[in-house]
Amino acid sequence: VQLQASGGGLVQPGNSLKLACEASGRAFSGDTVAWFRQAPGKEREFVSGIRLSGGSTHYADSMRGRLTISRDNAKKTVYLQMNNLKPEDTAVYYCAATPRRLILSTLRYGHEYDYWGQGTLVTVSS
């Protein structure tokens, strides 16, 4: 499967962005999909994940309450709505997928994913 992330851009603090991760190739409906981010000079970190079958979700504690992850299985697309963005949210955001239905406690581990998108840059600055 190929993943295409989009929706990044430059926003002011307090504003919102909605990222999209569109899959192409094989069927996608049983996958687990996640968003990770990597800020300059920092390690990649987990942001949010979703199991496409059933819709169970998981969020990083650092961003909980400001995120909503959702999916449109017919469009093979996963969305990440980010609200009240802060300068420290500036990073390249990557989506990742695996055909396995991960248990929620393992959603946050990058090594669990088989496919990665190219990333979309989010810059939060006034």
C-alpha cells in the first residue's frame, strides 16, 4: 500500500489543521493506521492511532484533548484534526499503516508499522 499525507501548512498558534492520509493499492479496511511526528532535532514520536475495523482510537498524552483521528474506509483515508495548535506542535507529520490489527498498547510503536507516507510539514508560528 502507498500512503499519501497532506494538509500541512503554516498556521498561527490557536488555530486548527486537518491532515489526511490517503492509501492506494490493496484493500485498507482492516489496517491499523497511525500518525507520528518528528520535530527538528528530536526523535519521532507517536501522535495518534486508529484501528480501521471498529474504529478504536488512541492518542498521545501530550496532545490528548486537542486531536481527533477518524477514518473514511470507502475513501481509504484517515484524518487527523488538530485544534489549538501550539508552536511546539511544529513538525513533519507522517502517517503509517500495517495490515495487522494492533492492540491499543502497541499502537504507539513505530516498528509495528510496515508502510509510511512521505510526511507533511506543520508549522505553528505567529
